[in-house]
Amino acid sequence: MGSGALGDGFSDFFYTSNDGLRLHARIYGNRQDDRPPVVCLPGLTRNAGDFHALALALSGNEKTPRQVIAFDYRGRGRSEYDRDWRNYTIATEAADISAGLTVLGVEYATFFGTSRGGLIIMALAAMRPAALKAAVLNDIGPVVEGAGLAHIRSYLENAPKPQSIEEAVRLQKATHGQAFSALSKADWERHTRALYRTENGRLTADYDPRLVKTLREIDLSLPLPAIWPQFEGLGGIPVLAIRGANSALLSAETFAEMARRHPRLEPITVEGQGHAPLLETADLPRRISAFLARAEKAAR
């Protein structure tokens, strides 16, 4: 394990997985005695950079600063790639996060999960139920729409290889612009930059391309299995559920059913965004901070 020097508002933390991979997380701010840290878990091919703007807002809040820990799963961001792509599973990634929390000495936290990250939260609720004090689920629920997953698979199988960040932004807008009409130019650029790293002077997608093989294993001609029992494992903690109004992965019907089944769920629909809403936009940092304050007050 180890950490790098503070830069850009965070420090780099490295630790070793149970099977020997070098894994990475960003740590923003300092641990607070009266507020649990916030643990951020990104989507399938995304990384800790997706949470940068939100993490700065939460860790830098003058009145209620919170430590934020944003993880890179194996095969993403600055974490080591796995030699066997079959290890890119929710169960393995949940175990990796659990190992990281143990090394960091985090007994409990509030967990933020975007897409796949939300599924990992549900897995952690079964593995380490006492570790979860509250959860934010960003555009994910116990029913995943096959059409939405098919769109993601098709995009990844045919992912473009832009030559510059400007071209990358144009391609992102051309592909996803209809679902994300509310995003500004700055939003698009910030969101796109987190997708890539520069390698030998060229932009490279910041994830193991073999991740797409995990999606090819799924038979999308059949309905995907619902995981309501896993979702109901969050029934004892406050949950903030966010859905993009244009989401193809989380239906409005599933979103409504989540609120019906969970007595402490607060739903937010983000207009003009699809899968998944950017957590630093649409007044979400303020609403998230208010949710955290309510959850912390209820836990006292």
C-alpha cells in the first residue's frame, strides 16, 4: 500500500488486492470524527475521475467537510489490469473495495454508486452490512433494462479512437447528446476528459478493453434477472436514488417501485440527462449534501 503527494485536491492511495493486484483510489480531504467518509464507486468502464468535481465540493465544504474516497476498480484508471478478464465481476470488485476499506481503516461510510457502482453497493450490503450508513444510487436499480445494456455493449464494441480531446468531446456529444441535452460545453469536456489518459502522446481509453468480453457473456435476448432481494438489503439505511429522465438503463417504472419498497428512499429525477447523470450538475451537490446531513443526523 502507499499514497502519493497531494495534487489537484486529492492524494493517490495504492493497496494490494487479495489476489495480488495493485489497486488505486483517490482520497480527498481528511477523516472527520462526526461524519463518515464518502466512498465513491464508478460505472463499468469509468474511474475515480468521474467524482472529481463532486469530491472537491464535498471535501472542501467550509461548514461540513467530508473525506471522499474514490476507487478505481481493477482494470480501470490507475489500478492494475487483471490477466484474466473473467475476474472483472461485481463479486470480485466488491471484495477489492472491501479490502481497500480494511487497509484504510474505514469501518463504515456513506457509499455512492454510479451504475455498476450501485450494484457493488448492493453486494457490499450483503458482505459488510455494518459498513453502510447511507447510500446514493446513481441511475441504477434492481432491474436493468436489456436495451440500455445492449446500447452500452454496442458502443464499447465500436468505441471510437479520437486523436484529440476536442475530437473526443465531439464524438461523445454526437453519440450521447440527445439523451444529455442539459449538459454545457464545460460539462461535456470535463466528463470526456475522465474517460481517457495520454499514452505515448495519444489518447487512450482509461480501462482494459477486455471489459467488453464480460458483456458478451450476457444473453440480451432474455430478460435480465432482477435483484430485488439485494436492493432490499439496503432497507435499513437512508438511500438517495437518482435517475436521468432519459435513462435507458433504469426505467421510470423500476424507479417508482424502488421508492415504494424502500421506506427511507428519496428519489431525484434529473431532467435533460440520461445514463448516468453527472453528479456535479443540476444542483446535485447541494441536494446530496443535504441528504448526507439528514442521514447523519438520523444516525446519531
